[in-house]
Amino acid sequence: EAVLSGLALVSTNFHGESDVFENGTEALLSNDPEELAGMASWLVTHPEEARRTGERGREKAQKIWHQGRYLGDWTALLRETLTTHPSKTIFI
């Protein structure tokens, strides 16, 4: 939510964040606590770069996490499930 609202992301990279965001331009990523603290402090003292990083991150996030994608993913999952297991009935 923070990235989609345009805030600069400072995060660990334990869950593949660098697979999504380019480190240093779209987000600031590290697995070192001291480095993360330094990154956060740097953003506070460089508000214009924080704004640009947040904007680039938001642009990337909007391309990936949007309503159309989620609806498409769920539709594909339901179709696959019903095709693979036609005897199962889903009641909504």
C-alpha cells in the first residue's frame, strides 16, 4: 500500500523484492539492518530523491498490482480448478 501511494520503499530483500523493484531507483533494499537505517535516514535528508524513488516505485507497482490482474488471476484459477475437477461444484 505504501508503494502504491508513492512512498519510497525501504525494505529487506528476503522475499524477492529485488525481483520486482530495481534497487536504488524504484526502492532501497538491503538485508543489513544498519544499511536499512542509513537508507531511511538518507531519504529523510534528501526529500526530492525520496519523492522520485517513490514515484518510480509507484509506477512499477501499478503495472503489477492492479485490479484487472487480480480478476484475471482469480478467473484463471477458477477455470483451471473447474476444468481439472469437473465433479466439484462451487456455490456462491
